[in-house]
Amino acid sequence: MRWRNRNPQQPVAPWSRERLLATLLIGILTILVLMSGLAVAIWQAATGAGPQAGTNLVEAGPGSSDTVRDRIAAEPMLAVSRDDATRGAPAVVQPEGIVIPEPARLDGPAGVPTGFPHTPEGAVGQLAQIEATVLDSMSIDTARAVHGAWVREGGPSLEEWVMTRSVQSFVRASGTTERTAVVKATPVAAQVKGTNGPDWVVACVLLDVHASLQAEARVGFGHCERMAWVEGRWVIDAGIVPAWAPSTWPGSQKAAEAGWRPWVIEGVQR
């Protein structure tokens, strides 16, 4: 039962969960809108105030399994600003990469690639595929199907799930219909926030999200989920939603400070 120790830093006012990534790029793209008439938005990265991510692992402490898991999930992560998701100085020293396996099957439930191993890195890989499937489609129908296939009873409801709300917010903020804009979400970094036995992980993924509609916009989006090994695969578990992960510009100094480790595909020479 371990998770990352966090060192305190100056608190930052938290963002509400309702302020999803759909409006993150509105501020950036306002200038482009004035210059070129662009009307594109991704969904808003929501982060909470909290201590800074560290590199030490500490014991989760006593308590029942549910209590320990809730404690790990709720542990705050590095507080970042909206600007940190769209720009940042490159890291002087990049953290050691995290090796993530490739899916064994591309035709998993609801079209989500699956077949990841029973390891924390396997949980990270499965979460990334769940996220990318929904965000790439920007479709409520896809979000509904993926939620039904990959979220356990007691987990976030379809209406409250970050992925669903992201699709809704993107469509509303960009003024488009579903599938009008082209969106591509690529995992670029990850971290394992904590584990509780071999069948439970809080997995975190940093996505590099590109959106285009006449012009292009890009943002780093960090997201964590409780993952449980159930009937031979990793799924999103029931319980309180994990604290917001830092949404940082990929490869930036802030990303390194937040504990994001560069994504390395298993079997690919580094």
C-alpha cells in the first residue's frame, strides 16, 4: 500500500470540476478568433490546490482497504495554473520514463483496445486507451458505450464522468456538432499515484490533445482514475473520484515537478 509523498507548496485556489477542458483554450484562442475568426475550444483542465508531487513513496497507513484506497485517491497532487497546460519551459532533466505495454487486442469492449497485463503499468495503458477512445471521437454515443463497458457500478455516473462532460463542453464551447472538429489525444506521460494490492491502482495519464477546426489548438490534459482488475482486465473502479491530476505542457519543467514520467512504449528502443 504505497503512494507518492507530497511536499507542501503555496496553495492555489481550486478550480471546480464543472469547469472542464472545453474552455481552457478559449482564452488562448480569443486572440486567434479576433485575428482569424477561429471558433475552436478543447475542454478545460480542472486542477485542485494541493501539495507538490514528490518522488518518495510512503506507507498508506492503517485502515480498511476502502479507507486506504480513498485516502490514496484523495491525496492532492501538484497545483498548476491554466497556463501550465498550454506552455512551459522545457525540463532541464527529464524524469526516468515509464514503460507502458501495448494492448494485445484492438477490438475490446466498446471499441477500446485491451489485453493489458496485470501490472500497474498495464492499468495505466488501459486508462489511456479508454480516454483516447472517447476524446478522439468527441461523441456522446461513444462516451456512453465506453462508460457502460469500462466503469464499474459505483463509479462515476455517465453524466458526472469527466470524459462525458468533456465531450459536452467541447461541443458547446466550440459551437460545433459532434465529429465536426478533428481531435487527437495521445498519451505522452504517466505516473502511478498509488496501489493497494495487485488488483487496485490509481493510474494517471498526461495526454497531449490536439484539436483542429480551420486552425489548430493544443493542450496537456492530466487525468487519474481508480483502476481495478476484474475478470481479467483493468476497469475504472467504484469509489470517490481521485484528486485532479496536474494538466501540464508535455515535457515542461512543471510536468517534471508534477511527477509525470515520459511515456515509453514497451519493446521500442529508447
